[in-house]
Amino acid sequence: MVRPLGFLVGLGFITALVLAIFTTPLKNEPNVAYSFVKHPRHVKLASDGLVPHWDKAQLQRGMQVYKEVCSACHSLNLVAFRNIQDLGYTEGQVKTFAKGFQVPSVNPDTGEVATRDGLPSDHFPAPYANDVAARAANNNAIPPDLSLITKAREGGKDYIYSLLTGYQNPPANLPAELKPGTGLHYNPYFPNLNLAMAKPLADGQVTYADGTKASVDQMAKDVTAFLVWTAEPKLVKRVQVGWAVFFFLLIFTVLAYLSYRNIWADKMH
Amino acid sequence: MASESELNAGIEDGVRRRDFINIAAVSFAGVGAVAVVLPLVNQMNPSADVLALSTTEIDISAIQPGQAIKTSWRKQPVFVRNLVEKEIAEAKAVPLSDLRDPQTIDERTKPGKENWLITLGVCTHLGCVPLGAAEGENKGDFGGYFCPCHGSHYDTAARIRKGPAPTNLVVPPYEFTSDTVVTIG
Amino acid sequence: MSFPWAKPYEPKHPLMKWMDEKLPIPRLVYNATGPGYPVPRNLNYFWNFGVLAGAALMIQIITGIVLAMHYAANTGVAFNSVEHIMRDVNAGWFIRYAHMNGASMFFIVVYLHIFRGLYYGSYKAPREMVWLLGVVIFLLMMATAFMGYVLPWGQMSFWGAQVITGFFSAIPLVGEPVRQWLLGGFVPDNATLNRFFSLHYLLPFVILGVIILHIWALHIPGSNNPTGIEVKDEQDTVPFHPYYTAKDGFGLGVFLLVFVALTFFSPNMLGHADNYIPANSLSTPAHIVPEWYFLPFYAILKAFTFNFLWIDAKLWGVIAMFASIALLFFLPWLDSSPVKSSTYRPLYRIFFWVLVADVLLLGWCGMQPAEQPWVILSQLGAIYYFAHFLVILPIVSRIERPLPMPNSITEAVLAKHAPDAASGPAAA
């Protein structure tokens, strides 16, 4: 019974699929935008690969770019001031840095909304009180939180770096419907080609304490490195622990193999 | 048909060669298992964000002599008490040999600030919050704190005098950042 | 069990004797995975994957219990509680990444386990019940994995829940009410997240229970083997311990090496970037794709694009997707060939490898956008999938002429080691 019934059911599915094949057009709708989107450019960072480390000087510069440029619109909700000790700051420096921020609080006497000096246990304060305010201030586009941005975008760090350095004039052959509208800016690394964020970086926009020349490319690299750290502060530790575990297991596996051969030595199989 | 000896060739008198290999492999597995247990146990320790909430600043300017306030540090209650001369004298009058957990009041306060008694509000018996910090509460037989759970009495220096608690109320690490502000932790 | 030469359990120590009288767990273990379980001596490395699947389940249960100590199943805080685990909890990043990639490792070994069963005919009599319970485990795994993926409450979590529960709305008349009942609302929301967390915690223990039945059912006829010939006498077998415990120990080492490489060196390789964006019910990601282990079934779902008979394309897709798994329940009766192992089935062997390629193709198509040539490839792939099980297999099992088979496992082993039958025992 199973076989004849199965045969009929199978025939039903196959007929439906054959009809589907003949009714589906074989040619795709042409999508012009695809041909203008560029693949992200590769950026090499110290935290890449199988022997990563944090380039602390670069991370510090990147944080400066975030603080002086990005933080005007973008939050960094998941990062606490205490975390930046990872970037090579002392506890005292962290305290001073935190004090430089005003974080939301409540007036202890009146209960009214107020602000107070930041503490190391506080997180970076958000530039807008809520999404509505963020939307209203940015031409209806909410600037995304940057804490996880290098993990939350296809292409990761390469995408962020390419986007920051990729602003350009629209090419002459760009069809009219793909031209940036008002309040939009052309960037071929952005999947929709036009995004609400204006070119954020210009040469010399920040002054680095270590004397590094603040070119757009340099700042983009630095802030990308910083955002790789914010997305996964445990990245370097993860790979280092990984090697220790891997080599331990390698030895175990070799021993287990020898033991297996040893136990089976007398058994033909 | 094959005989058993044909299939099980290569072994004499049943003694295995290189048994140490098996022992080594099993030992490695054991060490690995223990190594994996460590992070699985350690994850239950306080996490980084909990540890970061370790300092609290308290403004003590509004506490009148004889009064006390209840505040919190690491989510535990903290008693800040402005002692009057009489209370300090009472505490000093007790001979150390009478105490279950001998400590002088000077050891429990900061020099020059003997009137400020800052302790955790956690009974050292089983962790209840003693009474006596707020106006009108039972201060116990010795004018300090009284734990209602099992009847521990603390004196004006928050030292255990009667009842089941084994030790004095704990003095947390703190310092005066100014005359009116105390930082605990 | 059913082998008269199985070593009997004989406790020596008085304490073990006492235990054996009161609660004979040591006896149970001895007879199930110890020296008391005779196993064919000729199993190859493909027989490692059952034990590895069990190991993967244990890893998932242990890491999962630990994660549940820190995770909060509330839409307001779920996403941040996962990041709290990644950033602040001691070794939290390790435990979370292990759980995340452990799911993938579980599916990898289970798929290899299933295809081993298909190749060597392990689903056939007398092991139909082992196979049926295995399919139940597979279904439970898929449900558990799906609900687990919703818990971080990222964009893929939310939209995955939206799309998968959307399958049910294809059912005529009751579809929409059933979907709302599953979600506890009109879109995935707090009620959904809470019930998924509850079930995600429960189901692994149900899986564990069914695995015990799976092993129980296996121990009645004993393990299959690469020749597909049933065990005839003692020299066909070796005791499970130490022979297969040693082999499984080595297998476990290799499994863990792959697992560790994935977890520590490339933990997000099999995930999706969109799941690091908090769930947003007002904005769909450009490209919704399920986890890799669902891709072949997702491709079958998408392959149906035509309203055929009185059933619309969406319902066809959903029925076909469920049918593609449900037909596995009938496999022992669809294939009527008495020969189990593909080693002796020249025709079936060809179709087996076509099926492997077909499932890989479907998986690849499942990942692609709804564009040509992926649509037609997934349609062709789905045709072959159904044809393989429902049309080809019953016919092949009738017309195929199996190759000559050895009389016993022992004979096969001896033939392998001494191609020249005249020569004596080969040095092992």
C-alpha cells in the first residue's frame, strides 16, 4: 500500500513542480542598481586573522573619532566607560574620561529629570533621548547604534571602512531614478546606493594627540578598528584561548588515535 | 570458516603492548574535562558589570547628631550614623573583655570623625536588616541596632552584645572625600 | 541482549553487588555501552556519528543550562542580555559561542548519521523502529533549533519566527487562528519569546528521552554494519568496550577539533549579520535566510510557484516541505530490497550519490534570492528529491540485481585483509 500511495503523492508534487517550471520566467527582472553597488574594499587591522592583537594606539585614535565625530548622531549603548581600560587607559584616566560626559539621572531632591557626571560603570550616553527624537533630527532616518555595527553588517569591518571612505559624486550614467534625492548622499558601498548620512569625515577633522596625520583614510581605519573592538571586546582573548584549547585537543586526539590502534591491534576489522 | 586465532592475530599471551598509551589518552580526557568545568563554574561569579557598581558616594551633611540614615552599597543596606557624645562615651566605657568580637570604637571609625559610624546594615547572624537606623525603631538593649529575626542586639558602636550573631556589623571600606561626602567602596 | 555470547555482568566488589540488587544501573550501562554489548567488528568511521550526536546534545544541554542563568526572555531586554553574556559574564562569550556553533555541529553529525543510515540500509528491517525514532529526534531537533534561534531577539530571530509561523497561515480556514495561537499575538512578541524559551528548554530533554528509546530499539537487533549482513556468531562481533569506546574517543577528538576551530576562530561564520541588529517589527532585512541546516527544506518551500489544482502555491510549498521530512517515516517500506548495504547495490548506490548532490544543491539554492537560475534549480532539485524517495527507490528495489555477497561479516573481513584467499591470516 505504501508504495502505490507514495507513487501517487510523488507524482502530485512532481506535476506541481513541472508546471511551476513552465510558468516561471527564465529571465530575471533586470536590476540596474546592482551594477552600481561596489564590493567592500578590504581593510587590514591588527585584530584580523589567527594571531590577532589590539593596536591600542589605533583604538584610542578611533575612540577619539567616535567621540568627536560619530557620537553627535550615533549611540554606543553596549559600551561602558570601564571597558575602555582595554584600550590602554588607566583607572584614573577612565574616571576622568567618564566625568567628561553627562549621563541621564534624577535630581535626588526634586525627582526631576537631570544629568550628572559620568562614572566608569555608566555606558556611553546616547545622543538622542529616544527613536522619535533621532528620527526627527535626521531626515526620518534613525542613525543606528554602533556598538555591534561591524558584526551587524554584511561585509563587517570592510563595509564600514568602505562606506566611510566611499562617498563620491554619482556616476554620469546613473539612471535618474537612482540619483540621490534631497537629503540623500551617493555612496556605491551602500546597498541602496543613497544614504541619509552625509560624508562624515574630512581631512584634518580631528587632531590626534600622537601626531598621526588625520586623513580621511586614516580616521576611517582608526574608527573601524575601534568599532571592531566595541563589537567584540573579547575577540583577541577568544583566539588566544582557542589556540591553547586546539593544541590540547590535538594532543588528545593523537593519543586517542594511538590508543584506538593499540586496542584494535589484535582484532582484524 | 576462520578460526578465532586467525581473526585475532598479532597478540601473544593476552598482554597488551603499550598500555600506557591508553592511560595517557584517558588522563588527557580527564584533564580536558576538568578544564572545561572551570569556566562553567566561574560563570556564576559576579559579572564585570556587577563588580563595576562598587562605589557609592553619600552626602552626610543633612544627618543631625543622634540621627542615622539607611543607604545602599552594592545593593546592600548601609547605616550611616551621627553619634552623640553620650553614645561614644558608652561605647568607650565597655571593657573589651566583655565583647564577643573585641574592637574599640576608634577601630571602627575614622580618626577625627569618631562621630560617624558607617556599617553595613546586614546582621552577621543570617543576613537580616537590623532595626535602629530610622527614627522610632527599636534600638535594642544597648542603644544601637536590634535584629528582629533572631534577636541580636548591637551597641552604639554596632558591636554584637547579645543574641546569636557571631561578629560586629561590618564596617565597609570607605573614605571621606570631603567633610560632607563619603565614598564607600 | 539478544546475543547469547554477550559477556554477562558479574559485579565483583560487594558494593557493586549491593548496587546491582537495589538499582542495576551499572548492569544497564555494562550491557548497553560496555563489554556486554557485542558489536559487528567491521564498523567504519561513519558509525562514529551516533555517539557524536549524543555528545553534541550533551554539550548543548550543559551550555544551554548555563546560558539560561543569564539570559532574560523578555523582548525589552533579551537582545541586551545576550550581549551582557558576551561582554560581562565570566567566560560568557565562550559559552554562548559554543552553544551557537554547537547547534551547527549537532546538525552536521546528525546529517552524516542519517546519510550513513541511507547508504548502508540501516533503516530496513529489523531496524525500522530505530529509524522511525531517529526521524522523530530529527523533527524535535529542528523545532528546538528554530526556537533557539528566536531567543536572541535579533532581526533574523524575529523575521524567522514571522516566516516560519507564517507557514501555518497557509492551512485553509484555521490557518490564521492557528498562527495567532502559536504566537500569542499578531506578530512575534513577548508572549512568543516566553513560550519559545520555555519550549526550547524543554525539548532537549524530550530529545534525550527519545534518544534512549532510539538506543533501546537499536540494542534489540544490534548494530548494522557496512556489509549489511546480520551478525551470525561470536567472531562477527567485538565487545563495545573497549573496542568502540576507544574508536569513539578518537572520533570525539576529531569532532571537538572542528568544533573548537569554529567556536574560537570563526564563531559567526555560519550565522547572519542581521541577527546582531535588535528585532524591529517595522523593517524586514533585505534577505531573510534560515540557518544553514534548514536550507534544503527552505528551497523546497520556495520551489512551488504555481497554483495547481485547488491548492495555491504557498500551501503546496508548505505541504511539500513537511512532506519532504514526513516521507522519511515511510522509507523502510518504500525500499523493498532485502539487501541493505549499497556496497552490494550498484544501481541504488548511484541514486544515493545523486541524492547527496541534490540535497547539497537544494541547500545552495535555499541560500539564494528568488531569482533565476536558482528558482529553476531548486524546482529541479525538489523534483529529484521527491522522485528519489517516492518513485525511483520503489522501482530500483524491484529491478536491481545485487552483487554477490559474502556469507558473513567474518568472511567479508577476511576477504578484505587477504584478497588472495589462499594466503593465511594477514598481519593486522
